[in-house]
Amino acid sequence: MWSPVLSCGKRQLSGYHVYRAQQREVFANAITEVTSTGAATAAFEDDTGANGTTYDDRVTAVGEAGNESAASNQAEGTLPPPSPPRP
């Protein structure tokens, strides 16, 4: 979840891009866009990564003209390991 942006300069906000890198990788060299959201959405639940892996995520705001803001600060998260099989 992140704080919503109301506008991008003189343009209206179009949405957000969420980017991911595995922890400790150089973010700029190992970046992957994992989703784009509309302007009304200021949260993303990541279930597409590998279980037990720690990721660093960043968010950018995108204006109507396609201009993208600088990336947010990194947010770290670890996807839980898989549940053990049921007996």
C-alpha cells in the first residue's frame, strides 16, 4: 500500500507501475515491472514471486501523457514459504 498521488504536475494521474527486484540485487539492473494499476488503486498484493524469496519493490506514478515519476523508496517483503502438505 502507498500514499495516493492526486496529480502529476499539471496532468492528471493515470495510474501506477509497481517494480520488483530480488533483495540485494542492484535495483536498476534487475528491475521487473510486476503490475500496473489504475489511479484509484494504491495497493498491490504480490502473489507472483517465489515463495520464501525476499523482494524489494518500488512504485512510480504515471501521468496521462505517459510521463513516469521517480521511483518511491524501496519496500522490502518476503513471500511466505509454501504450507506443508496436509496429512
